[in-house]
Amino acid sequence: MAAGARPAAAAARPNLPWLAAVGGAGAAQSWAMVEPAAWPLPLLAIALLAAGVGRATPRRAAALGWAFGSGWLLASTWWLYISMHRYGGLPAPLAAAAVLLLCAALSLYLAAAMAWVAHRRCGRPLADASRFAAGWLAAELARAVIFTGFPWAATGYSQVDGPLAVLAPWVGVYGLGALVAWAGAAAGFALGGSPDGARRGAVLPAVVPLALALGLLALPAGWGLLRGAPEFTRPASLLKVALLQTNVAQDEKFAVEHMPAALAWVAQALTGTRADLVVAPETAVPLLPDQLAEFAPGYWAALQRHFGAPGGPVALVGVPLGSFASGYTNSVVGLSPATAGTPHDRPEAGYRYDKTHLVPFGEFIPTGFRWFTELMHIPLGDFDRGPPNPPSFAVGRERLAPNICYEDLFGEELARRFGDEAAAPTVLVNIGNIGWFGNTIAVPQHLLVSRLRALELQRPMLRATNTGATAVIDHRGVVTAQLPAFTRGVLEARVQGREGLTPFARWAAAAGLWPLWALAAVGLAWQRRSTGPDGAAR
């Protein structure tokens, strides 16, 4: 190596301060998944990461990607500790270690992507930024699908109130994340430079990629300001809805001494409103059918009589179905005149939606990890899966698509229900229970997830939850009504269904995430040959 090359090579080494700075940037960007007004943070954080990757060897770029991902996920999902320790009874050191290991393991996808970007970089900021965005997309897709997926805090959620939000009906959450990655990386590679590119004279003037990165944000922002968000859907009929927020502490939810009062409040709230539709949250009735018949005889029969009246209201109620002997499901039951003739005191007859995408460890036991789940005390912890494309629940002329808790993280799975436009849902309904995670950032994070789903599919989203956020979100992703979190109450509002399909609904219903996988693969495989000062190919 020439003597003059040593300083540049030394400068290219991401030392501990660089790793700490990049990890801190990853943690900082997570705030945009809590407070949507902070949408520029991921751009700045990704620019810092790209600047480091642009000057690193593949091995050191992997370290930077891992540090960034670990900081990002740890700051975004630290509340998992509460569910495992406070409510699951897992010893504190083991719960903390489990969260750290999960974040570290999931960050390996980003580490691999950054190593590949460093290996294939050509010293041209726009080309390198495109490869960076492809790697970012591949890493987020891997986190979303491998081992059933855990896409919490995906980058696109940070843009719900940003200028790129108008593109959500076309590209979905992962497409938004790739665009944010491209814009941030273009700035990072331009300003951070590349030792190889600088020696070859191949780096474009910084103003060019910076201008393009800013233009990427300015164009959709201008479109939104001048013409508003594109409307791919059209209004349907209005519904008056009532959403219950039970606010039962997680450590009391399955306690026998607290159950009579909780069940009484749910029954009173369900029957005490004149709304067209009443929605109760996940496991609002926390007993299996045989348990309920023994513990509160006549409870379900009274609900069936109330909601069986012709022309009266209908309800969606979260309740587990099945038995310990035959298996059980995390379900939503529909109560309406259509179910009035079903056997009294048996919630499993009539319309039902069974949760399809189960939570590892909390709702199903991954192979080889029964020892881990047995350390926790989860009353119902090994559910059966429901069908992947269930029917909607009819309310007048509207078709409601229930989903349970974190199922709304998987927009491509909700999009399956839009394969037949004539039967596609007109309203989305999320029933959830974030009480497992205490009074933490998990509540506003989940609300942001639902807002992005509403943008992708241009459907209103109703959220009925145990502790929050109970809200009504319109088809533009705007919260139009909301209860304060961690209070007991009933949110009454009006919601307008929507018909028609967004581009995202069409391609995701037909092909899932495969188009994005193909785009990431092409971006990672593409190689622009670099040239030296003499014009010779290298």
C-alpha cells in the first residue's frame, strides 16, 4: 500500500465513536414512529449511516448496520420487557436479555444489507444510494416475513404526516421506507464522500444528489398541497359506531375476583348505545364458551337477544372460542339478527373471525421454545390459526373486515381480502389489547400503524382497544375521534365506508410482497462499473 493511502484507509475505519453515533442515530429515528411530526429524523439518521457505510469495508459496514438496527429496534420495542417481566412473570434479567437478543438478531438483516452495499459501492452517490435503498428494502422485508415476521417500527410508518404519505396508496409502507432510505443515503453519500470515489474523481458534486433527494420529498409534497391526496376510492354509506375501551389492567383481566364487574360493564356498554355498530376489544369477554356458561349463565343469551332484534344495532365482540381439550382461537364474534337463531349462550355460532397471524411466544409456541414460554404465566398462550382470507361482516350495505391486535402490521395480509373488488371490505376494524405493554410508546406506535393501513388501502379504520388507542381513522389516515388512553369509556362517532381499490390493494392482493422482493433483488444485483481517471473500466 502506498504511504499516501494510509490516512484515507485509517479514516475509513468506523471506530467505537462511529458505532456509538450510528447506534444513537438509529435510536433517535425511532421517535418518528411515536410522534409523526418528527418525520425528518429518519432521513437524518439514514444519512449518517450512509456516510459511514460509504467509507467502510464490508465487514465494518456490517458493524455499522448492526449498531444502527440494534439502536433503532431497542428504542422502539423496549416495552416488550414489561409484557414478559411484569405480566408474564419472567425474571427481570431473562426478560431484559430476551429483548436485547431479539433486537440484536433482527438487526443482522440490516448488517448483511450494509455489508453488500459497501462491497458493491461504485463511488457515485446516486448509484450507491439506489443500492442502499434496495438493501434497506430487503432488510425490512426480511424482518417482516422471516419466522412469521416482526415489522414493528418499519421506516414507512414515520412518514404518515410527511410529504411522502401521498405515495402510500401506490407503494405501501415498505415502498415508503425504501424512498426514505434513498433520499437519506443520497445525502449521506454525497456529503460523507467515498475515499475510493474521491481518488477516481467519480463523485458527483454534492449539490446534485442533494437536490434530487430534496426533490423526491418536494414533488409529492407539492402534489399534496396543490391537488390533495389522490382518491382511488369513493364514499359508501355512513355508520354510527360505538367503540368500547374497557381499561382493564392486564394483571386483573383474568383474575376471577375482578371478572364479574368487568363483564357487567361490557354488557352494559354493549347494550346501552343506539349506534348502528358496537365494537368491544380483544378478549373483552376473557372466558372460553364453557367457562362463560358456568361463570355467568345467561350472559351471552342476553346479548344475542339484544342484538337479534330486526332493524336494531349489531356488534363485534372479542372473545376466545374453543376449549382447552380441542384447541382455542383468539376470535371476534358478530352479533346481529342473522345470528339470532343460533343456540343461546354459545358465542361460537354465527359470524366469527379467528385471528390468523399469531404472536410468537404470546399466542403460539415456536418449535423448541416451549421451555421459554412455560417460564411465563400467560392464561391463553397457544391459539390455533384462523383461515387466511376470512369473509367480511355485513352491516347494512357495508362490509367490515375485523383484524386483531398486531395483525394490522401486515398490510399485505389485509390486502388479500381485496382480491374481489365487489366483495372487498369497506371498513377495517382493529380490536386490540396493548395492556400487555403498560403506559408506554406502544400505544401511539400502534395508532400510527393503523393510520398507515388506512392510507394504503384508503379505508377507514375503527380501533376498539382495552387501554388505547381507541379511535376512528378516516380513509386519509386522519384520526377523527379518539378516547384518552387508559380511561374507561365508549367512543361514539360516525364513519363513512369506502369502495374501490388503491394500486397497493390491487398488486398486494394479487402478488403479496413479491414485487418488492423482486425490486430489492434487482437493485442489489445491479452493478454500475466504475472507471478510473484514465477512463479505463475497473
